[in-house]
Amino acid sequence: MRIKAILPALLACCAPAVAQNINQSVQVTNEYETKFADFQKLGVDSQVPDSLYEFDYSFDYSVFDSPYRGSYEFTPYEIRITPDPMVYDGSGFLLRAGAGYALRPVLDFYWTAVRRDDFTFGLTNRGNGYVGTYASRPLTADGAVLGGFNGYDLADSFSLDGHWILRGADLRFAAGYDGMFTGADDASGLFVDGSLNSGHVAVELASAEKSRTYFSYRLGAGYRFSHDAGNWREAPAGQALPLRLNSAEHNFNVYGSLGPVLNGGKFAFLLDFDFETEFLDRPAGYSDFTLNHGVLTPHVAFRLGVFDFDAGVDIDYLHDGQIGSFNFAPAVDVSVDMFSGSTKAYAGLTGGRSLMSLYGLKSMNHFYTGLTAVSMNTREKFGAFLGIEGRIGGHLQYDLHGGYSCREDVPFEALRDISFADADFVYASLDAKWISERLDIEAGFDWRHLLSRAAIPAFAPAELGGDISIRYNWLRRIYAGIRVEGASARDALDYSLAAVPGYVDLGLNFEYRVSSRFGFWIDAGNLLGMNVEKHPGYVVPGQYITAGIVLKL
């Protein structure tokens, strides 16, 4: 397990200072990524391990979040809860807001408050959701039906972030808020509404890259507090539950990487460390959780010609409040530059344990209450991956990768819930992007196949899923696009529940910029009128249309 700097709101990875010397990764030229790079976010990890899905809340498998991140950072199976990036074109302020029918409110903005050569500070916000009808669906294979209901699912993420370039070091800091709000007018009289409010702060100090032998360091710390509240209209039959159930979560994280970098960055001997404490206080009658997890990763990184090697071992200790245990896992990576650096092939072996959190699980499914059986840590017994990424010409970027993973306590989506089970699986993903003056194309396709399945009342991931968007612009004033998103059916792991059907969501979008500072946009979706069930039990029916404004200063 490599040390990670998790960046909430955008949650982009922050590579160690020596990574640029040891292992030059393919440069991504995405306009937002390159021009807005100073707004990489820091924060507490709180990751949900890869449960094989590409969730509705933008769990990112894109080419710009490749499983290979350079010599010192490999996270091939972890998924990032990240909002889709807004297009950045150099403006100091951007506001994008809108609403429509069915109601899908949008409120996105960023503001570059300070931009100097040595200091950058900015604010970002990402808000969206759905308010409307959820359709009925088959419940069991024998024909029982789960009734429809009216409800809402809203989310907002706000962050303040700064980057200060000091003499010989880089300082990054962040603070932010994340909110998730759900409600359901369910005739069963059970869970009615819920809200999770979460705040985080983080700081990181890293040594600057140097061309000679030097001592490299990267030190960071973060804290996240989350409060989850749920209102019940009445207690389920036979259970004496309070009408309002509150959970509070504290997550502390201290991480770093230390060691000498020799011979102009060709060799490095590093010790990575990551210490995390998770405390979850649940309502009376439910078990609390206190977990302490520490990881030490001694490893050596070096370059031989066009090959980059990084070999080490993860040594982790986990104490769950009752018993402690050690675990050892490989941390081996190799890559090779080809075709004058435009292409990189990579492979590696991974493993180890990591903590989960209520915040991460709620991000996976906003309606999750956290009151059912829950696991707060997961273990990868063994993982292997390989892939190739790069660019072709000046327009096309791609990443093709695949692998195998054997895991314990993987979260699987259930009907209005999350269940946990062991699983081993193979996967493959292809992500690509074409960028040109007039035409932008983005595509991502995923294949996930379970080699073993536990008989639990939950659903396997879609074996096939993907999306493609095409956008054409005329003189940077008129924009028109088409997008297609879809997934195959998801079978029930115990075969007693009716499968989640596959879907295809076809959409069109249009934007007209009245001036360089102001414009209108419109987005029409699900034009085929299919029932889209991205999360079991929440079936969004029918077409929708959303319209709004864009303001740039």
C-alpha cells in the first residue's frame, strides 16, 4: 500500500516530489487538469475499496486517474469519489447553475482568489442531485414487487485549497465540507429521510525536486468529522428503535515518505508510513467501532535505461478495539517508456489492508443508513495488474489496463443497503480522450467479472459498463454534444432477488455563449425513456431536461 494524499472535492492524487525524476509518467494535456492543477485537494483518505462498480457518484476510472501513478504511488484497485471536473479555460471565476424537469439542480463554481507564482488559493463547489419519482421494480424472482415512491437525493461538496511554494519545499493545505441529503416517501413506513454533514482539514509539506543527491520528504496530516442523521416515520415491527438515529465519525490520518534520492533521481531508498484512526459512534443498541491502522512500506526505486522499478513490502498492523494483527503484502511495480516517452507499459503486484468509513460508504450510496451489518476494513490478499497508457499524436490519449484481485470484505450494493462479502475478480478498463480545436471525445469502458461469489442478498456489479461523450464547438461560441451511458444487468448474488436490469441513457446537450462572460446551456437526458437503476431499489424513470446559465469573470 503506497502512501496517498487524498484530495477531497476533486480527490486527485498528489505525487511525491521524487516521482518526476524516477518515473516520468505520460503528461496529460486535459485543459482543466493542467491549468487548474494548483487546486489539487488534500484530506483524510476514507476510501471505499474497489467493489467493482462505477457508481453514480462519479467513482473515477478515467484515463486521468490511471491505476499507475509513478514510481512511488500505485493504487490499481482504489476508486476515487470525485465530482466530474468543470471545464476550465483560464477564467478566475466560473459559475454554472441550472434546474429543470425532473428536478436535477446544478450549482458548480470555482474562484481563483489568489494566483501568484509562489502562492495559489481558491474555492470550489460542486452541487447536484435529483428530486422526483422513483419507479417500482420487481423484488424477487417469483414476481413480488417493490413499490415506487417520491424522493430526493442531493449532494454538495465545497473546498478551500491553497498551494504555497516555499524555498526548497511545497506546502499544500485544504479545508472543506461535504453534504449528502436523501428522502423517501415510502409507503412501508420505514426510513424517511437522512443527512450526512462532513468537514475535513488537511495539510502537506513536501521537499522540492532537485537535480542532485538530496533527502526527500513528504509529510501530511488530515482530519475528517462526519455526522449522519436519519429520521424514521415509525419503528419497524418488533424493534424498539428511536425515531431519530444519529452517528458520529472521526477519522485521523498522518502519512509521509522519507529517504535519500541519489544520483540525480536515478535511485531512491524510501520509507513510507501511513497511520490512521477511525472512530464511529453509533446510536444506542448498535455497536461502535474504534480501529487503529498503521502501515510501513520500505522500498527501493531505481531506473535502468528506459525501465523504472519500485520494489518493497507493506507491513501493516490493525487493531479493531479487541485484537491486533500484522499483515504483509507485496508492493512491486515496474514500468517501461516506449516510443520516445509517448507510451508507458506498466505492471505490478499489490495487497494489504485499508480502512473503510461511514463517509465513504455513504458516498457509495447516499441512502445507506450505516445501521445494518457493517465492515470497517477490507483486505486485498493478492492483486496483480498490467496496462499501457500514452498518447498518439497531439490529440489522442488512452489507458488500457486490467488485472486480478482477491479481497476480503468487499462492499456490494444491496436493496437500499450495502452488504459485505469476500470476492475475487478479474477486470479490464479502456479509457480514452480525443482533444482538438473543434471536437472533444471522451470514452470509458469497463469489464468486471466475479470468479467467486458469496450467497448474500446483494448484487454483483454490471459485467459491462461504459460511457462516451462527443462535443463539437463552432468558434467557441456554440457547443453541441451527444453522450451515451450504459451498463449490463446486475445479477443477485444469492439468485433469490430479481436482477437489476441493464440500461442505456442517451442524452444531448447544447450551449450558447452570448459573450465571453455569459452563456446559456441545456441538457436533455434518458431520451430513450428507460428505467435507470444505478443503485438497487432506486429506479429513475423517464426523460429529463435541465437548463441553466454559465458566468465567467
